[in-house]
Amino acid sequence: MVEKKALYETEAVNQDGLNGHAFIENGLKLEISNPRSEASGTNPEQLLGLSLSTCMNATLQAIERDRGLKHTSEVRVKVTMVKGSAGLEFLVKARVYIPSVDLKTAERFVKLAEKRCPVSKLLSNSGNYSIEAVEHF
């Protein structure tokens, strides 16, 4: 096995489950709560959606830049928790809008970004993940 060179590394810590905090040492600290409660705080569904939307849009930004285009893409990710045959599951649906290009070009950009974005690659073998270019939100 070939050793991979680390370009960046972080460690997230959660000691409280869904009632408390999660943090990055010497950095970000977030209040965590159960998504089915009224308590304030974020949850795994929101964090997954933010992770994918940010990573995918950063990848699209690079694709736009490589083609001499202004960055105009927007990524929206819906994460739904469902009870499946194997227990709780996340359904992840990403939609991408790129107003500066036609839909066919946006679809090509999305296919390329899907193969380059690390979070998308991580989710791509799941039957619970989909991504599509859209003409508007």
C-alpha cells in the first residue's frame, strides 16, 4: 500500500453525543442537539449538508476559475433522516445552480466536480446520495 501524504489534517471531538458540544481543539466549538428536539444547536444532518455544500462549491469554484469564468455556482444540500431496513439512514440530495452557464454546461461541471470533491467521492458509493444541476432554485 502506498503511503498518502497528508495535505491537511484535523480532529473533531464529541464527548457528549447529541446533548452538549463538539469541538476542534484550539478552534471551533459547536453546541450539539438532537434534530428531533426543540433544543438549540446543530446536528449531524446539518453538519453533513454544510460539509458537502461547501466542498462541492469550492470544487466548482476551481472549475469555473480554470475556465476563466466568474464564480457564480450555488450548492444546496438536503439531508433527510429516515428509518430504513438497517436502522436510521441519511438521504442526501444535492442541487447545483450555476447561473452564468447553460444547463448542459452546468451538468458537465457537476459531473467533473462530483469526481473531484472529496466529500462527494466519500458519499458516491452510497445509494442514498444524488446530485444534479438545476436551472433555478
